[in-house]
Amino acid sequence: MPSPEETTAAAREFLADHPEVEDALAALVERDARDEPWTFDDIDLDSGRFGELVARNLAREVDDGYRLRNPDAIRAAIDAGPADAGDATDAGSTATAPTDAGSGASTGESAHDAAPSRFSTAVDLDGLTLLGLVGALLAVAGARLVAAPAVFREGFVVSPSNDTYFFRYWQERLVARADGAFDLGLFADMGGAASTRPLAHATNWWVTALLGGADAAPAVAAWLPVVASVCLGYLVYRTARLLTGDVRVALAAVLFYGLAPVNVVYTSVGFLDHQAHQYLWLGLLVATLTALGTDIARRTTSTDARTAARAHARDARMWAIALGLAVAVPASAHAWGGSPLTFVPVAAVVGFRVALDVRRDRSPTFANAPLLGGLAVGAGLALAAHLALGWHESIAAVTPVLVAGGALVVVGLGELWRRVSLPPLALVAAEAVVAVGGLVAYARLRPDDIDRLQTRADDLFFREGISETASLFSPDFAVVFGPLLQLGLGFYFAIAVLAVATWAVARRDEPGWLVLVCFAWYYTLLATIQVRFAGQLAIVIAPFAGIGLVYLLSAIDIARPVAALGRSEEADAPSGRGRPSRDRPTRSRPDGGPSDERAITSLALPAGTRLRGYLAATVALVLLFNLLLVPSLVGQTTHDRAQFEAALTVDAHAEELDREYPRNFVLSRWDDNRMYNYFVSGESQGYGYARSNHDQFLASANPDDWYDRFQGRVGYVVVTDREDAPAANTTYAALHEGLGLGVNDTAPTGRYQLLASDDGVRTFAVVPGATIRVTDPAAVGATGGAVTATTAVAVEEPEDNVTHEYVRTATITNGTATIRVAHPGEYWVGNATVTVTDDEVVAGNRTTVPAA
């Protein structure tokens, strides 16, 4: 609150600029002396002077209207008379300036110059605030390094999950073809990489080429997701600060985003997938839409709606932001396979924003000119990338074109609506009709695209057997605990504030908040269908979560109150023609922020040591769940030591035998298959063969029968411990429980040579097997119609070497018996011995036990 001296100086300057308001101001002083609040309708000031009175911090909002600040100081200013030029200069050095607007509007400057803006000032950070921002971004990076011990192994980068190796496959293939980072022709010749995620693949190889080529590929795969996450953290900070003017909320938003377990999983170190790209461009999309929305709202609070709209359309800064939007649109369209989903909330934002413009009697054309320009240019770039470079499917490129075209139609419809004074709510219904009509027309004109869209939707929403296809509100976690596990406590803070923000957007002129409200509800709906979308949800609800945390801290008196989304001073009562009167003033603060509290643009720690301790303890407690959940959730995606050692074992064996793809293909569970094959052959493009055959193979009764079915397609098999293990007398039991050697009462195999057994992971080479032919079974003492060959096989365990007896039996047919064995060694065949070499096992050679 300003001091009496500051109020007197500000009041004298106000009277110097507008001497005609002296009587009206004196009447307000008298009214205040009678302890009577007042409203705009009760006073003799026009909307411009009333807004300036609030902007100069001479009036404040109370429950029943407004009251003057320091009325005695204002009376002293009236008695002293208006300030002259010299006084005004002195006052400027002592009075508290309006937060983001003020003098420009009061000295006759244009609305363009007077319009408050945080774009130019918010980047100026004091030392403590800068330290807080750096600390928050380091927390974003630190959370993503939880997986580092599992990723950096023995000089290798072992990326988490399975699909990451698909992106590493194309990263290395493309960079090998590139003639440096400036081989721009490769962007148009990416082959299969251009099909569904072209921008992600293009960025991966281009950054790799820029940083040194193929040798830099592992480092890029490791660190690119972390760098992208830190950049996104800054966009979250800017968005939250732009909306709230509160640096505390902005920093809290960064922490809630950065520590959301599901987002950390998808962007952790080594996780080279489409999510890092997708999330970053989504953040830019939301940030630019929010910036455009907050600017028009802020201008409207400092001047009339029509002038504000024109000033917004003429501001070069807004067109610079629109250029950012024009980049975010095609980037979002080509970053991932389901990109058309990204533009649904964009369409909703445009439709509702035009309705807000009509309600405020703003020209939708001017108020949305930069927005339309950004969408149109971005849509053109998305379509050009598809047509000229062959990127993505047509539906991905056409969707932003449809949104941009629909936005133009909706803005034109809104302009007509405003001119004929129809109710804004009816405009929303008309926009829905336009949207449905557009989709119907598109379906008739391009039915193939609709069929493809349906196929993509089926792939996206109806695939089974993948953990990320479960709902965020899964009954398995009692519905309410799913968000806690995936998003942390921030979700519960955010959902309450989101409800308030939704109410505020419905009642007030909040086009900036409208963006986050639309995106947050949309991704909540998608995450309800599939938890994979919780990663995007974590980004757009972070500012709401930040507000909730600061509100909690202020409620327990260890932080200054949070002012965002406070009670509006704006009267939105419609005029008789269905929209607000053009002469009604804007009663919210001219900087677009809350009316009672100034924007908090710097951090300030509590004065007492005890309060500082309470503050740190409360924040730590709120974030504790995230800190506990991140390692466990990340650990579910990393490959353990035994799996990586299995890959190296296979690689060494294949190199020793000079096996090349596909003879060195590794058959394993599909969700690890790309990892094994990446390190063995580099052929990690797909896992379709493993998904189609692995489970059938393990459930079969005789693994040796599958040797012929493999037809040289499989060279190695990795079998891991399973909770849903097939029944006994299956291949799984023979290989995993019996090690292929027949231990634990299982049947030994003749085609699978055990290479390693480590911590529940069994690694086998698929071999023809050497055959031991017994021409005179009686001579070796065979009885009972069968001949047995026995040897000892040493199995290297992590802690010790264990020797197992390997016994293979063959039936005597026509006086001879042929025994197939998968391991080298000295075999006892009855009372005779025979030596089988490893070369004979690998080549499938025959050894004969001679007759006595």
C-alpha cells in the first residue's frame, strides 16, 4: 500500500493532468469520510478517468464497491492544488508508479504506447529471482537424471524403454547419410522416417550432425530430452508469470511441471522419443496463444475495447509472438503421429475467444489479427512440409489448415454477430454448427482421410497390452490415486484452481486464462482415456498448481497472498442488446492483474528464521510425493544390468561367429526387443516379429520344433522372468527354469545353447546342434531301446560358477541312434566317450561313435 506522501504526490499529478475532475474527486473524499463505498455508477467520472484513478493506486476495491486509498492524503492534494511541471517531476521520483500501465494513458499517449505489457519488463530479474529460476530449471534437469546410472553403462548409452531405439535407429541412419548439418536435401529424402514423426527424426539427426556426426549420436540421444525439458520449463515459467504477474507462482509451476513423474519418465536422460519434441512445441503453442490473449485483455483495461483491439493488431511485438505461433503450429503438426489431436483445443480457444470479443464489444478482426496470422502462416508451413518434403500423412498437414480456415470463418461470423448485436452465447452455438458443417464437408471431400483418421484413432486409443493405455483414473488405483502416482500432489492443487479459472473465464474477460483452461480440460479428458496424455496435462496444469501452492502458503501465513484469479472488479452485466455497454469502464487493474495486490515480480524470503523454516518444510512436503514417485516410475522403463549384459553377450557371440542380420536377430519380449537388437545388429526399427511370435514360442511344448519355423530368422533368444509364466512342460519352463539343460525336472533342448544366466535373464544362441550318431548301440552298453549322451556344462552365475549335468537321449531306430546336442564337451555315450567341439555345434556337424 502506498504511503500518504506517495498518495498525495500521485493525486496532485492526477489533478495536474485532469483539472476538471477536482470536484468529482472532492466528492469522493467526502463520501469516503461518511464511510460509504461507491461504484462507477455513483460517481461523476468517465471510464477513462475512473480506470486511471485505479491505475494510479488512488482507489481500491472493497466488498461493496470502491474506497479511496489514504483519503486524507488525497484531500491534502486537493487543498494544495495540482502539481506544476516541476512538481510532477518530483512526484515521479517519489510516487509509486502503476504496475504496468498508467502515465501513458493519462498524458495523452496513444493506446498502443499506454497498453501495459510484461513482455519487455518480465525478463529483468533480480538476483534472488534469477537464482530461483536457475534452481527450478536445475530441478527439472536433475529429476531427469534419476535414470543416469541405468543409462550410462560401460561406455554405452542404454536408453530407457523400447521405442527410444526406433528413434535412435533413424537418428544414426540419417546422420550416416548426411553430408554434414547443412545437407538440407536430406530433409526431403528421409525415407521411412518421414512417415509419422518427421520433425522429431529430422531434429535428432540434424543436431547430431551439427555436434559432430555419428560419434555424437549417443550423447545426443542422452542429453537432447533433458535440454528440451529445461527449455520447456522456461516456457512454463514465462506462461505462468505472464498470466499471474507472480514470480512465486511461476517458479512453483516450473517445479510442478518438472517433477511430475509421468513427464519425467517420457523425457528422462536417454529417452530419445517423440515426447520431448512434442512437449516442447506444445509449450510454445500454449505460451504464444496465452501471450496474445493476455495482451488484448490488458489493453482493454487501460482504454476502450475498440481502441485496444486496434492497438493490439498494430503492435509489432504481437506479430513477433504470432511468428512464434507460426513456428509452433507446423512443428506440432509434424512432431508425432497423433498430431491432429493437438489442434482441437486450439480451435476451442479461437471459438471462445471470439465470443469474449463480442461480449466486450471488441472487433474480433483486430483483436485476433496476430492470432489469425500466426495460424494461417503456420498452417501454410505445415502443408508445405507435407507437399514439398513428403512429411507425415495428409491428415496431419490438413488439420492445422482446417483450424486456420475455421478460425477465419469464426472471426468473420463474430464480426457480423457484433454488428447486429446478437447474444454472445448464441455465437458459441453458431460456431459449433460451423465446426460440424466443416467436418462433414471435409469427410465428403476427402473420405480416405477420414478412414485413415479412424485407423489412427483406433491405433492410438484402442491398443491393448500397453501400460500407458490405461486411464489416469484407473480403478486399479481407486480412481483418485492415479493422478497422485502420475502427476503428484500438483494435480489436486491444480484441479481446484482450474475450476475457479473456468468460472472466471465464463464470467469475465480472460482470453489469456482461456487458453490454459481449454488445454487443461482437454488433456484431462484425454488422460482419462489413456494415461499417456498425462505428460501433456502436467504442462498445462502447472500454473494452476503453482497458484494452489502459493495460496496454501499464504493461508498459513508464511507467504504473501496470491492475487491471481481474485475477485474481478469488472462489471460484465450485459446491456439491453446482449453485450456490455460501450460506455462501461473496465474495473480490473490496468495491468490485467488482480485489483488489490500489485504484481509480485521478485522473491522475498520471510523475515524470521522460523518462518523460513516453515516455508521450506511446507514446499518440501508438497513436493515429497513427486520426489518419492519419480525414481520408482522411471525405474519401470529402464533396462536392468542383466538385460544389458545379455545384449553384450549376444553381440560378442555374434561377432565371434561372424553372424550378420538377420542371423543375429534376438527374439525376446516385444517391449525389450528393440534394445537387444540395437546393441547386437543396429536393426531396431520394429518389434513386430517378436510381438507376433515370442509368446507363442514360450507357450509351445517343444522348443526344438521352432528351429525350423525360425528359418534362419532368429539367431538368439532371451527369456526373462515372468509373473504370468506359461504352465509347466512348455518352452518357457525348459529354457528359463531348466536353462535348456534339463535341470529342475525339465526337458533338455538340442537347439538352444545357453550363453548366460544372470538374475532371471537367460540368454541362448539358436544353433543347429551337433549330432552324435551311434551305429552300434549294444556295443556302448545301450539298453531299453534308447541311447543317452551326458556331459557337464558349467553355467557362469553372477556370484559363482555352477556345473549342471546335460543329458540328451535318442531312440534307437533300425539299429542306430542319433543324438542332437547344443553344447560342446566330452560326452559319455554308454561306456564310450566322444568329444564335441563348439564349431561342430554351431555348424551342425555329425560325430559318430564307432562300433566296438
